[in-house]
Amino acid sequence: MSAAAAGRRVLVTGGATGIGAAIVRTLAGAGYEVDFTFRASAEAAQALLEEMRAAHPGRAVAAHALDLADKGALDGFCETAEAAGYYGLVHNAGQPCDALAAMLDQERAEAAMQVNFFSLTRVAKALVREMTRARAGRIVAIGSVAALRGNAGNAAYAATKGALIAYCRTLAVETAKRGVTVNVIAPGFVDTAMMTRYAAHRDGMERQIPAGRFGRPEDVAALAAFLMGEGASYMTGTVLPVDGGLTAMMGVHRA
């Protein structure tokens, strides 16, 4: 456990399953007090809560049911969170939206934008004032390599993550002198339930990744924990791919 983490409270959105759950486990293991939100995964959230309390007795861990698409509920949550004195925020919650660019459905795209992007701006607005007052804070947003490279069928989703990157870079510039860092992690293909829809194409997808495999949720969580810590105090405004080399490759495939 890190002595610097002790007593510091971090909020993780979308923390009940997948990458979010791995982040909750890693941060709690590092000594942080962790609150996390969930939408539909109530059983998984309760199981994770019980696991964390058993593994780290006496450490504050809490789960909050919250639909980030519900603007009224989000506002109510943020009003309470504003006074909680969070040291860190990891915005992990996300919503897929697959469609060809020319066939983009605006209603579906706006729903994804609300969860993936606008909810981050609302939560950050609630938390960053206290962070700047304390002259210490960490914001980590989970983006996607889809925002860094073109990929057929990902237009709307990539746009939400592109907006997230632009916002975080600007927020980083605005808060750097106040001791707050803001960074984006851009995962590639990570082995979570979200990827089950591509199961039939997995072999081909893995052949395109220099590392030859999908990532693990723990690969992303480890970087999130590092960015939350003292060792990352001079890192801000960055976009860090965790993708097995996918975005480093030119895309020329040879048999």
C-alpha cells in the first residue's frame, strides 16, 4: 500500500465490471478509498463491494447506482459529490455506438456522447474546484484508440472519445498550475464483455496487434493507478495508448 494514497478518495465511473472493476481493485489495493458508480450491473457491483471490503477491511469503498445518461440524476449525484473532497476521478463509463459514418443515427450518437463525454464534463466541473483549492488532484479519462486512428463503423464512438481527448487536454492546461493533472488512457482491444460482439473476428483482430493478443483490464488499471500517484505529478495533458502496439503500426499487413 502506498503511504501517499492513504486517506485519499477516488471516484471511478462505470466501476462494476470490466476495466472499471479492475481499476477499482487496483486503486483499493494501492491504498485509496474508492467510490464507484454503476448503471445496470447491480449484482456485479455488490459482489465487487463485498470483495473489496473483505480484502481491505477498514478501507472506505462505496458503490453508487447512477445512470450517466439521466441528466437530472447526474446533477443530483454531482451536487453531493462536490462536497466529498475527492482527490481523484477516473471516468471509465462508456457506451458503444457502431454505425458507418454515412449512416450515423443522431439520436444514438447523442446518447453515446452524453455518457462518454458530457457526463465527464459534468463530474469534472463538480470535483475540480475542490482539487484546485487543495492544489492536488488527478483526473484520468478512459478514451479509445478509435479516436486516434480511423476505423470503419466507429464514427460516432470515435467522435465521443475525440471530444473527450480535446476537453481533457484543455482542462489539463487550465489546471496545471493548481497541482491537478488530467490525462487520457486510450485502450485498444481489451478482453471485456464489450468485445464479445466481435468474437467471430477475434483471431483476425489479434493478428493485427503487434503484441498478438487482446489487452487485459489489469493492463489499463495499472496505468490508471500510476497516473493517480505521485510518480505522475509532472504528467498532464497526455494521451497514452494501451494497445499492444496497434497505433504504432502502419497498417500494412504481410502474410
